[in-house]
Amino acid sequence: MSKEVELNKLKEECNNCQKCILGSTRTNIVFSDGNPNAKILLIGEAPGADEDATGTPFVGRAGKFLSKLIEESGLSRKDDFYICNTVKCRPPENRVPTDEEKALCENYLLSQIKTVNPKVIVLCGATSAKSFLGKKIKISEIRGKWFKIFDGIDAMVILHPSFLLRKHSEDEGSPRWLTKEDLKKIKEFIEQ
């Protein structure tokens, strides 16, 4: 079975999911975007209002900024990335998903990872990072570092674009500058 067929089957299963409260409050599931054959799989936190309305991850202000950063690093969102979130439905008022909601949605996420089988996983923001690396982490201390997760796949944590939208400086050492450097490291890694 091709990756596309397998992921479409999983998406349909997810579309019918009512395991948690988020299933009853969503407009659309937000399953994925990008290339299922990509070497980079990016995992965000959860859908926001724009994502819930369209069914596509990272399409609001933060998503547009993420796309800009990806392009500036010499990568293509459409070709080089497969993008998904820790949960597939929008938490009310854009709150952080609960541990229970993430646990109930985890099978979908792990199946996406297994099917795409990326060379690199990008954990975008604290919620995504904590889902794989533990609750006690400080994103400022681990962003830009390599980790092995999910059966030995290389992973890197980057700052979430919604955080970067509040930090306007692009000076060396600034959060935006660091994120651009992290994306350049990821590009170099997949080109090895």
C-alpha cells in the first residue's frame, strides 16, 4: 500500500474520531499538509482557528511566518516537509492540548510518523517537544539540539513561530536568528 493510500485511510479514521471533547467542538480535523515522501516531518502543537476552518496545519499568521522561515532556509514547505500536530482537532480558545487529549490522539500521530518514515522530525514549540522529550524540559535550553526519538529518528526542537512573531529582532543570537540557523542545520542534515 502506498504512503498516500495509508495516510488517507488513517485520515478517514481520524475524521470519524470522537474519543475526546475536541471531536465535538471542531469544525474540521487538521490532519496534515505537505509531502508524505518528505525527509522532514514537522510536528506542531495543535490547530488554531484558521487551521480548524481550513483543515490544514500552520495556515494562520504563525503558519505563514513558518513558511517564510522555511523558504529563507532554502527548503520548500510543499516538497521538503510533511506537517502535522500532536492533536488533530482545535482545543477551545486555542488552549494547550491536555495530556489526555494528546494521549487519545497519539496513535494517529505515531502512525503518521511510521508511515512517512522521515529522516528528521522537527518538534515545533514546547508542547510538541514535551510530548516526546518529557514535561520538565525548557525549550530555551534544548532548541537547536539533536535528539533520537521514535525508534532512533533524529529530531530537533525549534521555537514555535507564534513565539517568534512576538520577537521582532533578527540580530545574531535573537530567537528568529536562532530558528533560521536551526532550519539551516536541518537542511544540511537531510542533504548528507
